[in-house]
Amino acid sequence: MTSTKVRKAIFPAAGFGTRFLPATKSIPKEMLALVDKPIIQYGVEEALAAGCDQIVIVTGRGKSAIEDYFDISYELECTLEKRGKLDLLAVSRQVSQMVRLSYVRQKEALGLGHAVLMARDLVGDEPFAVILPDDVIDAPTPCLRQMVDAFDQTHSSILATQIIEGPAISSYGVLDGKADPSNPRLFNVSDLVEKPQPGDAPSNHAIIGRYILTPAIFDVLERTPLGAGGELQLTDGIRGLLATEKVCGFSFEGTRYDAGDKLGMLKATVDFALKRDDLGPQLRAYLKSLKL
């Protein structure tokens, strides 16, 4: 391993976003606005706050809007400058200057594991993060920053987890294992079960869209057969990694929103807007006026 620091973050962004049809016929789901920023920008800002200065976005057909968004918009910037709208000009430039981005194309939607494998040449032989843009996490200390701090102690792959009770657990990958006596937020993983029935779930620790993985995962994914739906599942690859390396679950501090779900996106929009000085007071007054 040439580096022990987590400097790179992969953003899988090649999915179809079918839960938001018909909007996602022409707009990548990662570009749907949460208040006034696309959801992928929240993840990019989280990665930067965690010390990841190199972002790899795995794209597919119809995703060029993501590349355009993080690029310089000369026409827009010239227009804003001529009109003296310097505050808006600063906002536009901040987006294009925030981070170093690379893109790799996933030609077929063959699963999350396949998307991660597509980024192998850009990641190289060092640990890296994976952020699923659908999962927006609001936390005093950014979730990935918390995970990087834990990785610096353990030097093992780390999966962000959330406690999920009841039937909803069957929508997640679930950890089997034991709490780590050295850190109450860590969970030593012995196995992973993908989307178990509620009565068969080995725990209530569900995997959500944040990972720190060692580069050994690439060789494991290369050997992993296609799983559910004819796709290369990242969960299957991590299960294979367990044969040779320690893997930890991490119970992060913060609130996670499933912004890939309509109700989750609505909840996130309300909560994020309420926290803003320019929107919060008026939105709060409006919500109080509703006769629910």
C-alpha cells in the first residue's frame, strides 16, 4: 500500500434514478436539487471536509450534466460579471474550483461493486472512500470525517451503519458480529447478509452509503461472481475481503436522509431549509400556518 491516508473518494453515479421518474428521464438523480444544491454536491463537500482532495465520479449515459455542473461556465460567469452580480459569480466559481475531479464511464449498470471496480486505475494501491450521493448525512462532524478518524486507528475497511428496527431492515445489507470493546461506535464484522427477512437479520446494524475500503477489495471484486440481479454486489466483495482482513462497522453521529426516495428527499429539503437564516423563519411560519 503506497499510502495509508484516505485521499480519494469514489462517487458511483451511473444509476437510472427510477424512483424519481419522470424527472430523471433527462436529469441525473444526483443533480436533483436539495434546497439550492444538487445532492451530489453535499457528498463532495463531505469528502473534502474529510481530507479527500481527489474525487472520482463513475458515470454512465445521460450523466453529462454532472460534468458540466462542476466545470467552468464561461458564458454564465461573463454575464454575471458584466451585470455586477458578484455574489452570484462567487457562488458559480466556488463550485468549479472546489475540488479536483476525475470521471470514469460505467458502460453497463452491473452493480455497485462493478462501479467501484471501474475506478481501480484512478485509485491505485491506497485506501479510499465510497460515497453514495443518495445518502445525505447532516452531522456536526461530517460522517466521512468521523470514519476517517476511525480508519486512522484501525487501518481496516469501515462501513457506515445505522440502527434499523422492524421490517425496514430487509431493504439493507446487515452486519453480523460484535461490538468493539475499544470503541463504542465500532462493530467487528464477522459476516454480512444482504436484505435479510426481518426474522433472519443477524443484527439491526444496517449498512448505508459510506465506506472506507482498502485496495485489497479490487482483487476480491475481480474474483467475485455476479450476484443478485446479475450484478457485481459490493456486499459480496466485502464478504470476500473478510477472509483475509478485518472489517468494521461504524455507527456514525448524525442524521441520514435517503434522498433517493421521494419522502426522504422531502424530509431533507424541509430540515435543511429550516436551518438556513434566509429561509428558516419564513418556512417555519408557513408550516405552522398549515391546518394539518
